[in-house]
Amino acid sequence: MNKKLLIPIMEIDSAWCLRGFSHTQYAQEYCVKILKIPMKYIVKSDLSRRGLNVEIEESEGLCTEVWYDNLLSLSKV
């Protein structure tokens, strides 16, 4: 089962900017480099006016991962 999260990127990172990147490319790069989400767990990511939408593939033991706890604490959904 996958978990959909909304990260209010504008609230947590006031310096973010698209700078000509595609929304999908920028969203995925932000997830991996800034939020430290391993690629194998990212099902889908994109940017919207509401923030960064991330769909994570849930698996056993995921709740013990530090990056997952951080992600949940940032999430509004």
C-alpha cells in the first residue's frame, strides 16, 4: 500500500524555486537530496500550488527509518 503526503515546501524552504526545471524533475531531486528519501520508496512526486506531493511505497520496518519520521513530521496530509 502506498502513502500520499503533502509537504508544504513553501513553508519549510523559503529559498525554493523552479528555475526552469520540470516539476517532476525538481520534485524528485528535492525528495532525494533534501528530504533524504531513498529512490526505491518514491512511487511518484510532483509540485503543485499546495506544495510537494509525494507518494511513498510503504513496507514493513519503514516506521523505524529516520527519514520517514522526518517526512511525516513535515507532512500536512
